[in-house]
Amino acid sequence: MQLPKLTDKINPLSRTEFLVRFQDCDPYGHLNNGRYLDYFLDGRDNQVTYDYGWRLVDFINEEKKGWVVQKQELAYLRSAVYGEEIVIRTATAFYDDSNLIIECRMLNKDETQLKSLLWMKLVFINLTNGRRTNHTEDIKDFFSKVILEEFNPEEITFDERVKELTTFYKSQKTNK
């Protein structure tokens, strides 16, 4: 399958808006902890499809290769509540020969409060044998056009990143 040919770098921090649904909440009206991942994954899938022009399901079915989750780090910082409009922003934060880290942020509608942060560490595998395989040069070239360059996950801990982004988004309140 041919990957989209991006000639220039694009804004790596894609954006999707969601409304927190009743069926996704606990009896107190808070988004159920398990559903945060669903919102992050739905946001990422929409963004890769519409912002990058790449349907992952087609790639996986044709190439018989794909990414599996190796590890997730998730911070729940502020509740998302029933009926609230939220923003999901995701980006490719790191890649190498066979690994990938996606950063996912859940924010309030005006993007002044970080509600949750997720680092999803993925491994590229061959689906026919279930073994790790290397990214092709086309995939690496694609990632180089969509990489989030504002930090390096190998040089900062997840908790440090949570603090950094919390401070950043709080500062956005004073700018609005």
C-alpha cells in the first residue's frame, strides 16, 4: 500500500472535538476511566485518517503489518463530565526502527486545561508471524513529516511531561 506522500512537514498535533456521552460516564457523571482510552484511540484514528490521509485499517489489511501496544502511561488530571465538549490532540512523539510513541492529550474545549495525558508505546509487528519487524523507509519518511519536535520522550519522564503540559495549558488561560 502506498503511504500518503507528504512533501512538507505538517502540524503534528492533530485536533478532534468530542462530546462526552452519557453511556461513557459513571453514576456521578464523570467519564469512566476505561473510556478515556476509547476517546484517545477514536481521536487518533480520525486524525490519521483525515489529517494525514492514511487509513490504518487498509494499511494493516494490505501489508499484514501493524502496531501493537507495548506499554501505556496515563494520567487522569481533571474529570471530563457528561455533556462536556472536549478536545483530543494526538501526535507522533518518537519513532525508531520498530518503535513508536504517540502522545495523546485530553483538554477542555478552549484548551486551557489538561484533563488527561497518555503516552502509548507501540511496537511494529508482522501480523503473519507475530514478530517485531522494522519500519520501512516509507514509514520512517512519513513519520519524519508528522513528528512532534517540542520534546524528546527519551530525555523526559512521563511525570515531568505532565507537569510541563499542565503549566503550559494553565498559562493559556491568561492569554485568552
